[in-house]
Amino acid sequence: MFHVKQDIYKTRKYCPVCGNDSFKQHSVVTDYFLTKKEFSISQCKKCDFLFTNPYPDDSIISEYYKSDSYLSHPKSKFSIFSLVYNLIRRLNIKNKYRVVTKGIEVGNVLDIGCGSGDFLNYCKEHNWKIYGVEPNTEAREFASKRVGEEIFHPDHQKYFQSQSFDLITLWHVLEHIDDLDVQFAEIKRILKSTGRLVIALPNYKSYDANLYGNFWAGWDVPRHLHHFDRSTISILAKRYGFNLENVYPMVWDAYYVSLLSEKYLNSRLFPLKALSNGWKSNSKARKTLEYSSLIYIFSSESMD
């Protein structure tokens, strides 16, 4: 079992979305991915936002990502999970691009938390001027070589010119970011007034989340500091002048998340069970619209 060298935690006193100071415990979830440690998830009594609380201090959070199996980073060891992940990623990339660029002209795109650079590389092939930031050193170096452009550390965001991007994307990234206010303020500064903000997030109100409960891989504590739904991401974005325009499903995520969740359960015939449950989740979501992961499309509020 993996152990963090020294446990140092921070406790939130206010809701990151609405600022309320009254919480209740929503659940206790185990980090099945790496440490097998338990983490509490708090729920705001005002807006119902869920957040991991307490959570690892900045000085140790990187230790919770130290695994060759953490698939958002390159050079993962071969396994059925990496095989499925890479297959889904290839299937997703074209659809992601089609969805987020619909109705806008080619321009400057910034991918925050760009990982190994797949989305940026696809954008570059379609004549976008690409920019990326990524906190992981190995992933950043890999992405730079892949896309043929410098990928920056997140600290570099403050050097981007104001009103310089037509499109900003965060693919399963916002849930990892500690200070949401700092990130949204920076996005607001550097995104053009006519620009588009795209945020993809896991959805704990999906069928697969309810099915797997505390074994749901989408919790991914403590790496996931925040757990959004349609309401709470809209409230947060609205505070910074963004309107929710559209929501799109990420149907392949249901299969991958189900596969990981079955692994955590140590279930027999887990690939078949994951395939079945992923299909059920997407089928039910056609009525509820609560897919395993959702893509949120935001525009800036009109100043008129």
C-alpha cells in the first residue's frame, strides 16, 4: 500500500462556490486508486456544492498523483485500463473538437491542464494557434514535443495578455484546482469578451455514480477537490460573468469510469460488467440528461 510521507491537510471554512460557512458531511470515500485512505466529502447547506474536506496541503498533493497508472499523464504502463483509456481518448477527440468549436471561427485556444497535448494537437491540425498549461513536469515536456510548441506551467497564466483567447478549455481539470476564485478570475481576464469557455466535469448525479456509490471512480479523492453538478458549476461561473449556453454528454466516460469502479470492487468479469453498466448509464441519461461526465459551454455575459 502506498503511503504519503507526511499527512498535512487544509480545511475549508467557506463553500468555494457560494461562500456559505455551514456544511454537513455528505459521505466518506476511500482513495481506491492509490493510498486506500479515507476522505470526507462535505456538502454546503446553502447551494449543495460537494467538496473534499479536509484535503491535502499544496506541499503534499503531488504525492497523490505519483503512479505510473495515472492515465492523464504519459508513459503509463500497459494494462487493459490504459488500452481502454487510450481507445476512448481517440474516439473522444474528434467529437470534443466538433462540440466546442461549433459556431466559432478559428483563433487562439488555451487548454488548461492539457496533459499530453492530444486536444491541442488536434486543434493545431485545424489551424488554431495553440497554447497550453500543465502542472506535471513529465506531461508538460511530453506535450511540448508532441505539439511542437512550448507548454507552460500554470504559474505562467498571469503573463498571458488580457482578452487574448477565443477559446479556453478545461478537460476534467477544474475539479483538481484548489483556488477556484483565482482560476476563474484569470480566465475572465484572458478570455475575449466574445470568447467561449468549455469545462468538462464528472457528474455525481449520473446513474453509474449512484450505482457504485463510494466505489465510483469519479470521486477520485483527494485528487478531485471539488464535485460539481449542473447547478453548482452554473452558480460559480455566473459569479464571474459567464452564462451557461449548452451542455453536452461525454458518453464514453461512463464505460471507462465503470471499468475503474469495477476494478475497485474487485469484481469478477469486470470488463463485461463495466460494459453493461456503462450502457445502462447512458441509456438512462437519455431521459435524465445526467450523463457520467458533461461538457459545459459558457459565454461571457452581455455588457449591454
